Amino acid sequence: MTLAVAALSHAPSFGNVDPGGTTFAEIQSAIEEVKAFVKDYDPEVVVVFGPDHFNGQLYSLITPWAIGAQAEGIGDYNTTEGPLPVDSDTARDLHVRVLEQGIEIGRSERMKVDHGVVQPLDFVFGKGFTQPIVPVFVNSIGLPLTPMYRVRELGEAFGRAAQEIDKRVLFLASGGISHNPPIPRWKGAPGTLQERLIEYHPTREERLEREQKIVTGIQAIADGKGTSDDLNEEWDTLLLDTFRSGDLSAVDNWANDWFIAEGGSAAHEMRSWIAAYAALSTAGKYSFPVDHYWPVATWNAGFGIQAAITDPA
């Protein structure tokens, strides 16, 4: 059975901080390529693997991953806000099929997702999209994290489950490559921050103020007035070449600490890409109609956009 992947980086800087030169136009052009690919593939359901940035998934109950049978976008960074068009029946069906393969995945009937899930959906389907989706939260910043081989196994379980249902399934992966934003960690955090990591219900004004501070910080880096660890183009290439190879077994040897040391504080967002390509690999060899990468120095981030599909038998 044919499966497909669309994998796109997301970034608060997108549309807010000019990356310089022709980079932004090139990224927008690549998004148009993915949109054309997805339109041609005509998915009946889109399974979205994405992280959360302590907006919807917090330490009140944080899990390695969870599937959303009903979900809403919080609307951060001008992404689609409110109830999302989740294919609830398919979500619940996939939940059972993945559990039966020994993957301990939770289910939410009231999932909240932020730009980590919604921004690439807006890229591909437009704001206020109606495309049926199944959101899958993949924990990427709430330490501790599972070993990487479990992410591969999660993706493979979804791939096999997708082949059992009578629908064209697109796996959409969301996440930055190498980038190093400030991320709160539970260990050693003061009590007030730990409380914020347990429960967070900001007003719209508070959220906008927080987002503006983050964008201002990125703009300062772009203007040479702020500092952040540089992106790691060599590490980005290693990951993208692994996805291109079709052999996801290499990820089993990737240690979590190495991931952060090489890719930065938020590099584990690539777990979403690993899951998507592992899912795709279960259907056989695949090829890349879309394959782009930019080391965006002004964002201090690697930015990738890809689309892949199972090769004809």
C-alpha cells in the first residue's frame, strides 16, 4: 500500500523575522511544492506527528506520546485557533491498532496543540483548514525522554496500522532541526517555574506578550545583538541523509544527550520526523519529490522541507 510523508520545520521566526537574501522566498516556494504534492496524493486523513512547547502538554501529566481523538489549537504565533477537524473515529481506531503492537500510547479526547502541530498544517492546507487530521503528540522537550529506538518503533507501529485501514494516509512531521532556544527544565527550576510547567492558563494578552518577547529575541540574534549557539549543518545533514536512506535503524544508536549536544536544546523535535519516516519505511522503499534544506544563520536554525512517497511496486 502507498504511504506518503510531508515533513516541514516550524519556527516562531517564520513570517516574523526576515532570514535575509532570498531564503524566505525559497522556503515559501518549497511549501508550494509540498502543497502540490499533497494535493496530488489526495490524503483522506493526515496523521500529524508534532511536539508541544509546554502549552498543551505539561507535567500535570506528561507522556512520551499521545493520540488526539478530539483537539483544539491554542492559536500561538497566529496559527489556527479553536476546535480542529480531527477524524475521531480513525484516531480511536489507530489508537487500538498501535496499542496492539505493544506501543504504550495514550489517548486524549481534549488535546490542546500549539504551533508545533498546527503551523505545518497551516502551511500545507491554509488557516482554518478542514482537512481531516489525527494529531499525535511526540514529547520532545519534557525530560526525561524515551530511548530513540522507541520512537522508531512508534512510527513503524503507525505505518503498519495505516496499511490496515482503508484510507490514503499522509504522515505529516513537524519540528525544527538544529536550534537552541531557551527551554525550561524541571530539574533545578525554582518552584514558580515548576508550577508553570505543571499548569499554564495565560490570558490572550499574556500569551501575545510572551510570544513577542521570543520574536524580539530572535530578531536580536538576526541583527547581531543577541547570542545563541550556532546551528549545526553537519548534524542536520546526518539526520536528513538518514531519512533519505530509508534505513531508520541507524537512529537506535543516537543517544539523547548526544542529540542535545549536537543539535541544541530543541533538537529532539526531530523525533516527529523519525516517527514519520519510520512509518513510511514499513511500506517499502520511497523517493523524494520534494527535498530542501537551509542553514538559516539569522534564525540560528536549520530549516527543512521534504515530501516522500512509497515507490511503485
